[in-house]
Amino acid sequence: MYRYDEFDYTLVNERIQQFRGQVSRRLNGELSEDEFRPLRLMNGLYLQLHAYMLRVAIPYGTLSADQMRMLAHIARRYDRGYGHFTTRQNIQYNWPKLEDVPDMLADLANVEMHAIQTSGNCIRNVTADPFAGVAADEIEDPRVFAEIIRQWSTLHPEFSFLPRKFKIAVTGSPADRAAVGFHDIGLKMRRGPDGEIGFEVVVGGGQGRTPLVGQTIRDFLPKADLLSYLEAILRIYNEQGRRDNIYKARIKILVESLGAPAFAELVEREWEQTRGGGLDLPGDEIARIETYFAPPSYPPASVADNALTQARAAYPVFDRWCRVNLSDHRQPGYGIVNISLKPTGGIPGDISAEQMDVVADLADQFSLGEIRATYVQNLVLPHVRLADLKPLYDALADAGLATANIGLATDIISCPGLDFCNLANARSIPVAQRISERLADPDRLEAMGALRINISGCINACAHHHTGDIGLLGVDRKGVELYQITLGGRGDGDAAIGSIIGPAFSYDNVVGAVDNVIGTFLEQRQDGENFAETYRRIGPAPFKEQLYGTA
Amino acid sequence: MNARVLTANRLGDGAVVYRDAAGNWVEALEQAALAEDEAAEQALLMAGEDALARQLVVGPYLIEVALKAAAPSPLSQRERIRASGPTVAAWPAQVG
């Protein structure tokens, strides 16, 4: 894992000192709310419906066990004993007091964490494949470059007041587990013409009220040129992005209005002036960062473990969890364990302080002290010996963390919605809870195959509803919550935006409508198709007919 | 019939508060002062500006409530949820 150097420590500690002063001047009246608001947002502090909310960055989703213990401590000491993992690999606390926030940030700094770049019109915390460094299909660990981007972008003076927020995601695998097609910039590591590794650069993806899939503006960018090229993109956006209309201020609107080829040309022209200069990444600096992410030395592990085979045969529930929640590891004898934060009827992404401590202890015991957060609002133990799966499973089950539903219909992505969020128009969480209860039967759930349901409480689309096989968007019609259903979205490599299937449903009827859609899928599917495959084959008409009577 | 009450978030902890008839900021909507004409609304808004200036609250504004058996009930779902808190458990089920 990356460790802070003296510059990181100085920067984070100076920032806390500065914010402590700002909070105290706010509390004693020297700063008005109008003056304070942009300052608190630069430190991840929002004011929501019922309380302040502190969003803590988890750079590229990688956490140590000690960091997770600190998150638990903060939940207990300053909040209501829990935290909420977000759709950008971050964690939010829903109930902090303003006067406590500087102490929370100081505690976080003790474990090399902070809340910088989690709000405001800056380059936000960079996200990455949660299986980085361990995925069987990976070309190279993308976190090396996510960290380099973090160092370059943190408090970057030129890019601290962009037209709008700016999100970058990096993946090192062909399988996209970071939704790179829906970011302002998505970077996909790939091999170039001569076999060397670099990036495909995708720009202008995003959701919100204008959902767009990002477009490739450069097929191959050498590693050394990463920062100069990113800077060229940001410069063009900073100069030409719209500042007159918040709904048209994201880079996707600029790329869409110019056309990707014309935008690419502007970037290349800008880049010509700076490439080969001070932003070139020296090979030894890349190598220095690489050492932080070097693969751990794995204790020996047998590939075929008799005890595991026997345990799977003896315990069908454990066997199901292995089938559903385990992913392929590049190291023979190891697996990637996904911990679902979506128990039946639970709040997607919520985790209690006690559960955080359990995950931290289990990471120390079974995963070389490392944990990942996913944008799907789950956790990952990235380095688990297959021989340890049964004791790990038992401990997770004791803590209520062994739900076997990764990638299945109850692995719902949900924003906080109108229960917490100041921007929301409708509730998301209780809809997710009711769907999860309705679809809970584990046999039926597993038989349905991969199926993503996403629920956003407003058009800002924090829950990526455009990318769901089934997406729900909460809207407000004269003070009443209604839910639009979209079908056929994809968040992975074949990124696609779902289409609205018809008139919206009421809060009471939306769960039945989702069940109806799933019923149509099960009726129409052929030989083991998943939802996306069936939808692609038959289109929306049969779903529409079942939902609304006539086609 | 409908009336208006003044709401805001308390500066220190962000809690939802309402202005009562004695000029205090209280958490219970039932205790809020009701404005039933424009003059009363203006008086509440001015009290809000004053509280803002004295760093007591953030973002004061009027909301519309229906008076059912004399108890105020917000017309919008957003304000009903602000008044009574999240409709879901505000912390996950305790681990057994």
C-alpha cells in the first residue's frame, strides 16, 4: 500500500489546522455561512437534511485493516456507530457535529486518511478497479497511476475551480469493474502497438440529466505522457466548459457539443505545447510508486484443498457463498472474497462500527491486512487463501456479513435518497429494502443470474440508475414520490444507457413493478441467459406489455 | 386549513429546528409558531434573518403545513421527513 511521505503529512496536517481555524471562526460568528460553505465543501463536509455529513476519501478504494479500525472508531466516537459506503469507493458519516469535524479529520490523518477532494468543483478522489493488483485478468495494477494522479491533482491550483466536479477512474483489466465509461475521464490500461503498456483515454462519460457514454479520444497513451495529456484535457475543459449553466457544465456537454474528434484535436494541440516538459513521468518515479503496490509475498497455498472441497460438499450455504462471492485471484491457491453490504432488508452500503472491526480483524487474519471498497457499495478482502475460506466465512456469517448475493438482483446500488440527502426528490433506501426482501429467496436469486438494480433518488444519478439492468429514478410530482423504470443499461465494458420503459410507478407499486419485470425476464429467458442477454434479444416490448397491459 | 412555519438547520449539529412563539429554535414541529397571514410570515422571516446573523441557524425558510386537529403537518414529503427523521433505521441492525 501507498504510505505518506513528508509532503503528504505536511499537506494533510496543514489542511486540518486551517480547517480547525475556519470552523472555530464559523462558530464564533467571524465567518458567515456564505463564506464558510465553500470552505467546508473543500473538506468533504456537507449539510444534509437532518445533520452535517462528512465524506471521507478512500483513494482508489484501497484500505488497510488499521484504517478500517479508525473508521470504526470515528463512527463510534463522533457519529451514531455506523458508516455508509458510497458509489465512489468513499465512506460517509451521516451525523457529525460541526465542532467535532476537525478532530475527526485529525484522527483520520493518524492513519493517512482525509476528506480532501470529496466535494467541490475540483478533480475528485480517483477511483479504480477494486480488484487492482489481484485480478486474474489484469494487465497491470492501475493504482500506481491512480496514486500518481492523486499526487498531481490534490489541491492543484489551476484545477481547483473547474466549471464543475471532475471524476477520473482507472482500470488495469479488460473487464471494467470501475465504470470507466461513465467518468469525466476513464483510463483503461492496455498494450500498445509495440507491446508496451499505456492507456486508452476515454472522455466525456457521465450520468445525471444528460447520460452519456464516454468516447475514446486516444487509443494509446504512453505512461510517461499521462500527466501532460490529462493536463491538456483539463485545460481545454477549464477554458471552454460552460460556467453559465450548472446542468451543462460537465465536460461531457463540451465533448458532445464539439464532437469527440474535434475535442481530441484541441487536446492534442494543447498537448503539443507541454509534452516532453516538466510533467513527463520519469521511469524511476513510476518505479518508486510501483514499489508501494508490489504484490505481497504470498504464503504458500495449495490449489486443491481437500478440506475446502469437503466443507463445500458438507455445507450448501457455504458452497453457495463460494460460488457467488468468490472471484478469481491471479495467485494460485488464493481467492478474492467479496463481502456484501446488502443483507436482506438492509441499507445498501451501511456497516456498523462493530462490523468494521470484524472486517479489519479478518483482513489481518486472512487477507494480509488489506481491504478494498467497491463502487457497488461492497467490501473486498483481496488476498484470501482458499484453505481459509471456511473459517473466514464462519466469522463473516457471525457478524451478519455473509450474504451470498454479489452481482445478483439484491446487490442493489442505492443512493441515500430523500431519507438523508438535500438534493433528493424521492426515497431510495426503503425501496431497495423492500425489493431485497421481495427477491430474498436464495435459490431463485442465484438462478436469475447476474442482474443489477440501481436506485437513484434524483436525476443526479448517484446510484448510476442509467447503467442498471433495471434502473429506478425517483421523481417528485407535486410532493408525491414516483419512480421511473429504465431497462437495458450496462455499467461494465459494454457501457450502455437504459431506456425508460413507460409511465412512472408510485412508492407503493414500484416494488411490484420490478417483480413484474423480473417475471417477464424469467418467462422469456432462454438457456441460462442473464437479464442483459434476454433484454438485448427481445427488446422492451414484452416488458412493456406485462407492465402496462398493451404494448 | 394551512399555515406556515419557519424552519432551519441548527449551526452546531445541523439538526432540523423550528422557530417557536417565544423566539426559541426547537426540534419539535408541534411547538413551532404558526403564521396564518402575510404579516406573521414576514415577522418569522425577519426572525430567521436575525438568527442567521447571530450564527444560530443555517438556511432559514418557510414551509407550508396543514393543521390537522391543530397539529401542523408539512405538505411536502421532504418536510415530513425533515420533521420526523429518516423513514429507515438511522443505523444498521445491531449485530447479534
